[in-house]
Amino acid sequence: MSENGPTSHHDQAPANNRGAQLVPLFLLCVLAAALVINFARGRNDQTLTGVVVMDLPVYKFYPDQNACGPAGTPYLLVPNSRFGEVAQNSAPISNLGALFHATWRVKLRGNLSHLGRYGPQGNYWRELDVQYVIDAVRLNCSDVSIKTNPATAN
């Protein structure tokens, strides 16, 4: 018989080899999808630290920040009814603008939403619903250092 006859096994080896290559590729895709889903889902009862910037009527939370002029992508913060008791805000009569713009370093517990579009005009990727504030320290920031991030500006 010739080499290319019906009993030839040369064509079967590459087909089996392709199947063996597709299995790890498929498993890698499944693992990548699982990581994306885990990142995108919401998380309940999380302890977070960061900086809260109040530009009334919007509160922004910058995770893992600790000073004036926070950077990164903020979350829309939804304060609970007792938020103002811990993160107090006051201003002298000569600087009433400070009542509408303030910054705190906070440690809090809350529920983090899944990825989406939140806030006015959908500018925020996540929403942080505050359960309670563990600690809040008012930061003395000038108006220049608490300007909104251009990516999230209304």
C-alpha cells in the first residue's frame, strides 16, 4: 500500500495534538472569565479605608488613599443617617464654602456594589453604601487639592 492509503496514521496525530492544545486554552479562558466575574461582582460587609471628598451633593470615596488630593477612580459614597455624627463638618462664618466641600480620612464598613454606572450622569463605576463609620479624621485641604477628578467631573 502507499503511504497515503486508508491505513495511514499520519493524519490522526495532528488532530489529536490539536485537541490536546485546545484543552489548556479552554481552561485558561474559563479561569480568566472567573477572575473577571469575581472582580466585577459586589461585596457585602467590607471594611475599607480611604478618603471621602464631599462636594455637595455628591460624596466620593477614594479607596486606599490617606491624604489630601486623592488620586484614582472614586466610588460614589452613599452615607448612612449617622455618617454626619462621626464625620463632622463645620466652618467659620468667613469660610462658608467649607460646608459644601470637605475631606476626611475614614475607615468604614459598607456594601460595595457590582460594576456599573452610578451617580449623576453615571460617572462612577461602583457605589459604596455605608453601614457604619469606624473612624473619621477631617483633613485640612485647600479647595485646590480637592478638585474633582477630570474623568469623573460632571
